[in-house]
Amino acid sequence: MAAEHGVVEAGHAGGVTITDYIRHHLQNLCYGQLPDGTWGFAHTSKEAADMGFWAVHVDSLAWSVGLALLFSLLFLRVARNVQAGVPKGFQSFVELAVEFIDKTVRDTFHYNNRMIAPMALMVFCWVFLMNTMDLFPVDWFPEAAKAVSGNEHAFFKVVPTTDPNITLGMSFTVFALMIFFSIQRKGFIGFIKELTFHPFHPTFHGIGLIFAPLLIVINFMLETVSLIAKPISLGLRLFGNMYAGEMIFILIAAMYGAGLLLGTFAGALQLVWAIFHILVIALQAFVFTVLTVVYMAMAHDVPDEQQH
């Protein structure tokens, strides 16, 4: 739990202000093309911004991939050493997680696809682990990165879900699967009809034939906006909640350098926020997982008129 953050001077002592401290902790370690045309790590926030779209957030990628491997290895170890009877140790946690996700999928997804439950388990555990990094003291890993790199101004963020590139990357992957299963289940023509014949069903008989093209265009615009909004809202919801939580931890940490009274208050405030944030961490992982399953169910749902 985030019990003791590093101290930052609450003024200009040492040349570091609270604003500098906050900006430093919210900046990713970026690798990309530098102003001189060479490729390397950004040393300032401006260099990172100038790298543009092709900048790689090394810290977010490293932590997200590392936590995915950790989850896979831990679950693989349990699967290989599973024992019958009353589960003990980490096996009991794994079985609890599997049963919880399995029940959630059964209650939400009523179609035949053996991929959905394992995917939901992976999404929940992965997002939960990435969110959990928010409970580590905000200065531990950045200070360790400075010591290892020898760069006093090294950037290093450790909560991948506070990076919109990670959350939107996951949500657009869900979106791609949604499109794939929609076309697989309904066919390409059925998928196009879903975008153009709802919510206003055009008729091609009599006077309705005159307004049919207009209704198709309106339907397509409405349904396209609704479709694109799903992955964007899915990714930004997770990012927004976790970013806000991380910002509060950073602001509390900044209070440690403002004197004994505020430092003591910051310690108590930090403990309370960390305990509350455990709920946020689990809830956001659950919401992301449930919405993923719901979107998969929507992709598998074939209207009655397409089944005949």
C-alpha cells in the first residue's frame, strides 16, 4: 500500500517546485526522434511532445508487458500444480477469480464462443494488476530509475492505465474483435444492414421508397458514431479514473515537504485514499471486463430477420 511517498520541497529549494514535481511524475519515458534527427530518449517534456505520434512510451509498454507475463506465469504455475480438494494459498485466489469471471460471463454472454471467458479472465487480471501499481509510493520507482540511469531528470511512470495509449490500445483491440465477430456471425451484408437499417427501418414500398435513401444515411451516421464511441469511452473511462487517482497520490506526496503538520496530515490522508483506491482499482478492472463481454455479446447477437 502507498504508505510513505518521497518528499518534495514545497517551494523553489533545490530548483524544484511542486509544479515541476507534478509534471515530472506525469511524464512518460519516451523514445523517438530527437530534434537533431537522431533517435533516443526524451530528456525534457518538450522533447517528448516534439516526438509526436511515433514516440514510444517505454515505461508504459514495459510495465504492461511485464505484468502480463507475471499474470501468465503465476496462473501457469497454478495450473501445473493444481491439487484436488480444498484449495490453498495462491490456488484459492486463482480459483476464486476464475469462478467469479466465469459466472459474470455466463450471466452476460449467452452465445457459444469458448474464447470469451478466457479473454475476460485475462482482461480482468491484467487491468487489475496494472491498476494495482498505483498503490506503490509514487517516488519509489522514479527514484530507482534515476539511480539506475544516472540521469537526475529521468522520467518513469509505473501505472500503465494512466497512459491513454495503453487503455485506448486495449479498447481498440476489443473494438477490432467486436467488428470481426459481428461480420463472422452476421456476414458482411448483415453487418452493413445493421449500420444502415437501424434505428429507423426504411421501407422500399410506395412513398417510403422516396425517403429510404435519406433514412439509410441518417441511420449510418447515427450507428457509426455509436459504434466508434464504444472503444473511445471504454478506454477513456479507465484512463480518466486511474489518472485522477494517481494525481491525488502525487498531490498528497507533495504535501510532505510543506512542514511537519501538513506532512503528518498527508500521511493520514494518503492511507485513507489508498484504502479507498483499492475499491477503485478493482471496480475499474471489473467495469472494463464487463463492458468487453457486453460488446462481445452485442457482436454475436443476430436479429431475428437475419436468422431466416
